[in-house]
Amino acid sequence: MSVQMTTGSITAQDGIRLHTVSWIPDSPRAGVVLVHGYGEHSGRYTHVAEALAGRGYAVFAIDHRAHGRSGGEPRALMPPFDIITADLDQFVRGVKARPTLPRWFILGHSMGGLITWGYAVRHPDVFDGLISSGAAINADANVPAALVTIANLLDRVAPALALVDAAPLAELASNPEIAPAFAADPLNYKGKMRVRTGVSINNEAKFVRSHLHEVTRPALLLYGEDDRIVNPSGSKLAYEQIRSTDKRIIGYPGMKHEIMNERDRAVVLNDILAWLDAHA
């Protein structure tokens, strides 16, 4: 099966240029929108997109503003997630208008998993199902209350301040190839997390938690049991709270945060493909 990879861009409502990419196979059976995490970009999911496209799924991805090849300065500064969700919605409605596909799914990792759940809450009828990997639904679970208070105060006067150290790259995955590859990639952000980014993520996590009970679409929730970057309790909470009668949760022993980059990532990708095949 041949797959055509195409890059492009869209312009957000405030004029920011957002990088896009698609992997479209011959005669696609369904569409999947892929949502990357904090500090990275869609290109880190090429192997995931190729696996999905090889099975007949058209895959579409966007670099969030201030990430990857998208515009926005300073880098990795995330505004309130209403804006991020609006960017994604503009992209989603654009790609859905082009190919005629019977079903559509969304797959998000980490912060992208949080965005996925926030999108599902705000736009419940757009996707036929959702998949999240290490979703940051309890993003504030490991953050000291004093730091949250300080960040909320600083957000008013210095939102772009780089304040909090990033998690050690070794915690991304037990696969020894991932940390050096992340460090060597110039499109990844490796500095401290900015004040507004942290505040925006925490606020969105609270919003999502308060609306999980509204989600009724089929859902697959995945996480690494050794994840020390994003607390797995968020995925477990989502599984418990959503009202979908078609839901499954899988924790992977020995895997860290980036389960789709682990040494046994084929197991994870096979689980994703099996779920998509059953729902497409």
C-alpha cells in the first residue's frame, strides 16, 4: 500500500501560522487526527503515522503554536487551552471537509492527550472515538501547592518566564535511544517550562476533570506504569468518570512516559491498531 506524505500549513484566527502534515494511503478506511505533546512536534510520530497509514488509516497532524515548525514566540509558550482547542478545531474541520471518510478518530499523547479530552468535551460529536496515551489529566497531581500559587501570581506579570525545570529526558522512555534523539532534535523545546504554559495546563486539567462525565464516545486509554512525568492517575480517573459504555484502559508494565517510543512499542501500536480496526 502506497502512502503519500504531505506537509502544509493553516493560519490561525490571530494570524499564527501552524504547520500541518498528513499521511494518506490508497483508499483510506477512516481518518485519525494525531495530537502531539508538550515541547515536541508532530514529526516525532512519523513511525506511528506510518503504522496507521499502512493499515489503511489517513493520518493528520498539526504542530501546536510555539512548537515544532509552527509560528509563535517565545517557544513553548502555551496560551489558555480555549485557544489551543480552537486551533485544533480549525484544523480538524478543514481536513474532515476534504476526504470523504466514514469514521474519524483522535489520538493524543501527554499534553496532547489532555487536549484530546478537552476537545472531546467541547466538541462531543466530531469524533467517533478517542485514544489517549499518558494523558495529563492530573497534570497538577505532583505540583506543590506553593508553586501553583506562585505561578498564578507570576502569570499576571511575567507569563513567559521560564520557571520550572523539565523532567529528565531519561524519564521519557526506558528505550536508551529516545533521550539522546530528543536532545539532538532542534525542533524540540528543552528549556524550563514557562509560567503561563504551566498555568494553562493546570487550568485545562481542572476543566477536563470537571467534564469527564459528559464524554460518551468510545475510548481507549493507555499509559506506562512507570511513568514519572505524567501521573497515571489521570488516565485511571478518566476511565472511571466517562460515561462511555465502550471503553478500555491498558497500563504497560516497565514502560515510562512515551509508550509509543518504548522498546516494546510494537505491542502498543498493535493495541491501537486492533482498537481502531474494531471501531472503524
